[in-house]
Amino acid sequence: MDGEKIGKKRLWAAIPPWLIIGAVVVLAPLFIFMTLQNIDRQREQTTRLLLEKGAALIRSFEAGARTGIGMRWGGFQLQKLLMETSQQPDIDYLIVTDTEGTIRADSDPARIGLSYGLDLDLRKIAGSALLAWRQVPNNEGADTFEVYRRFAPTGFPFPGFRDPLMPPARPGEEPEIAPPGFVIFVGLDMGPILAAHEEDRRHTIWMSVIFLLIGCSGIISLLLAQGYRTAKSSLSRIKAFSDSLVENMPIGLVAVDGAGALIAFNQTAEAILGRSAGEALGKRAKDILPGSCWEIFRQLAIERKLIEREIDCLVAEGQTIPLEVIATALHEDDGPLIGYVVLFRDMTEVRRLKQEVARSQRLASLGSLAAGVAHEIRNPLSSIKGFATYFRERYRDIADDRETAEVMIREVDRLNRVITQLLEFARPMTMTKTPTSLQTLIRHSLETIEGQAREKGISLDADLPPEITPVPLDADQIGQVLLNLYLNSIAAMEAGGTLSVSLGRRDEGRIRIAVADTGAGIRKEDFSRVFDPYFTTKPSGTGLGLAIVYRIVEAHGGEILLESEPERGTTVTLLFPATPAGTPLSGPPTLRPEASPEPRSGIRRGDTSE
């Protein structure tokens, strides 16, 4: 019920005041005009009714007067007839005057001989048969509706008869036969008619007001209906958009109501938490969400403020995922709590990128330091090698001394190779990219290590589909990358095995080269360090081979993926942009280890090339 009341309140609040005012402004003049017309029509009907009543009374009195004249009535009988006629309801008076205004007959005998109607042109009225009327004020009640016209019972003198209303002739005068002209006045009481007219007018006004309200309500209802349909359509579109937005947004969204039941659970939340929306919605959040996520809701209920933090969330299959969480409470406009909403994002990739940035900074510092050290060491080494060569020639005949000098020369050469690699690692990478056939490049690189592989009982396997088109690369540097990976794989397979190289497409924009072996694999603790300079598990290794591989792939805008299982082998996947020749390559490579059920880390155990 509260929801319905709030909905109705919002509906009425949504009606603009100008809408109601506009409806009234449009309809009010129309209904006022119709009301006035109706009142005028009623007044005209009332006037016509009173005129007809007055005319009927005049005709009735004239008929009686004609009859009396035929029966030789005198003025007394006519006066009596007039008094009898005036006894009818709603008749105030009956008066007959001559053209001079002298009352010849009156419903009130006391008024005979007085003057009446002097404000009218009685001679003109007596000479016309037209009916006229006027409204006469009455101090004792309602006004009187007075109807008057010529009074002519016969219309002409009766032969041998004198008009009974004429005064008697004076002695010596001839009696006047033709009537000099008379005017009859009929006064009708307007009280009942005015009361009925007032009642009709009130009724008309009320009906007009009611019709005005009905008309305004109708217009407002039509506009409200149209607005409702428009709002409903807009709301449907907004709801569809918001539902699609929530469902497909790239961050997880979970919402619970005030009772703790899940009411929203989007696709990203399903992917991160490993639960489907079907099994989550409507259930208690405490039973569905991991403990660290549920703890956020509990804190929201206590603190009632925005919470923003990073947490480690234990999800399905015992995997822990770092999450960035933003949580807040939801309230209605008037304050009541609706529920809580939590937004969260998987921070695994962000953390990995942070580690890569830290690693790149560390490599840059080591490279700068190594370049300085290499320059300082190379000159003394040249002197040592020169003296060792001198002693070897001088003590050629002494076997022990000659052997000692040769050992010194070999060690100096080894140190020189290390310094050369170090300088190459620290030096800015320069490349000459040309469209390169990867099939030919891989075949040539395999031919260089074919003899070493045969000596250790290692078979070589190459899958090089011909449909892969040339890719813009620096062929010499990519050849060095492949050679370093081959040598690491051979060193990891002491008891023989298989070295496989495959070529293909990872997706529409990248070419994939995968180098796999069946060697010792990589220990879990060595995984994050395999590309660090000077990290090696080989007694004679320099720890720079894979660091150089990383730099070359990085310079090509590529990516390195690693898979490894101890005692089962390692797979190194190189991904290069398949851009046409002449198209600039951009973007640093990504070192992204691919996890497996068992630890698969590093390039391989004891696997760092020189």
C-alpha cells in the first residue's frame, strides 16, 4: 500500500501546473460563453412566456368587454369584470386608461380617476395594435412585468351604443360614439418566475462548472495517459539499457536487498566468483559469496559509508583472486534503505603489470650498471690475454706452464664473451625489419643445432604450414632468439627427448612460434626470475641469454607465453604482430605465464643460455 501511495503521489507531482492552468484557460471561456447563452435564452423564454400570458389576459378581457357591450353593460359591469379577471394568480393589477393617462378602470377601484402611464406616449400606443412590455419596480416584493397595448374591444363603435368606459355626455352635448382610444396595462408578478429563473440559472452555472471540471479532467487525463505511455516506453527503454549495461559491464556487480538476499549478479561477477546468476539470485548473500566479500556487506551495515579497498578473495576451486572493491548503501529519495551494492574488478592482470614494470626498472638499472662494469673490465682482460699468450709461447716446451697459460687464455675468452653479451644487452636495440619467411628462418635455425641434438639423442620436429605469409622482422635477431631457446631445450634434455617447433596464427593480428621440449621443466620458485640478467642454474651459464631473448621480443612489439611442468617439459610461445611490411610496430611485449593445474613456471629448470 505504501508503494501505491508513493506511486500516486509521484504521478500527481509529475503533473505540471501549467497543464492544469492551460486546460482551464482553454475550457473556461467556452463554458462561460455557453452558460451566458443559456441564461440569455432562459431570460428570453421567460419574457416571451410573460408576454404571451399578458396578451392572453388582454384578449380575454377584450372578449369579455365585447360581450358586455353587446349586452349594454355599463362601466360598473366592466369594472367588475376587470376586478374578477385580476383575481387570477400572478396578476398584480389590471388598468385601463385613456390617452390622457386618466384611469378609467382598475383592479383597485380606489385608483379610478387617477393618472397612470404619463411617462409613455399613450396616444401612440392607443393608435397601434403592437404589444409592448416593461419591468416596473415593486417596493413590496418582486418587480412587476407589465404588458400594455391599445384596448379596443370592438375595434370600431357599435351603432347606437356608446362606449361604456366613456364618461356620460354633459347636458346640451352630443354623446361621443367613437371611442377616443384606451390603453390597457396588465401587471404580472415576476416573483415565482424569477425564483424559477434563479434556480435555473444556478443549475446552469453548476452544470457549467461541473462540465468545466469534467472537460479539464478529460484533457488532463488524456495528457496524463499520453505522458504515461511515453514515460512507460521511456522507462522500458531505460530499463532495457540499464539491464544490458549492468549485465555486460566489464566489472563485477553484486547487489543485495535490506534482508540480505541477492537481487543483482552480472556476467562478470559470474566469471570472477565462479557462480551462476541462476543459482545466486534470491539466495542469501552469506550462503553464496566468499567470506571476504560477505565481510564487505557486514561492514557496510555497520559503517554506512563508501568502502573502497583491495581484498584477496577465495573463489571456486580454491583459487585466490585479488579484487579491487567499491561498496556503498542504496537509499530511496526520502531516506529508507533499499540495500547494498558492491563493484569489484579482478586485479590479477594489474598486479602482473606492476610486477613487469618493477622488473623492467630493475633490468634497466642492471643494464646501465653492467655496461659501465663491462667497459672497465675489457681493457685489463686484453692485457691479461696478451701476457698469457706471451707465456704460452715462451714456455712452449714446459707442459705444465703451457697448460696454465692456455687455461688463462680460455678463461679470458670466456670473460670476453660474457662482456660482449653484457654490452649487447645494455646497448640500445637497433633493428632492420624486412618481410621474412618464418618457415625458412626456422629451418635454418634448426640446421645449426642438428648436430648437437643428434649427439644427445634428441629428435627434431617442425610443423611449418606454408600458408603463413612473410612477417616484417629482423631475421638475424629472431634467429638469435630461436637459437637461444633451442640450446636451453637441448640442455634441459640430458637423457634425450623431442624438440618441437610449430608455426601458426594465434588470432587475426598475431603470428605464433612455439618451441617445446620434453626436458626437466622449471621449478616453481625459479619461474619469476628466468628472464632476469645473470640468473642461471647452470655452472657455466652467464644468465644473459634469456634476458636478451626478452629484449629482442620486446623490441618487436611481441609477447612471450610460458608453460612448464617439472619433469614433463617446457613450451615457450612467441607472439609477433602480423602487420604488413612498412607498418610501424608499437607496444611493449607482455610476459604472461600461462598457469596449469601443476606449477608451470620459468623456461625450464637449470635453463639459462649463454
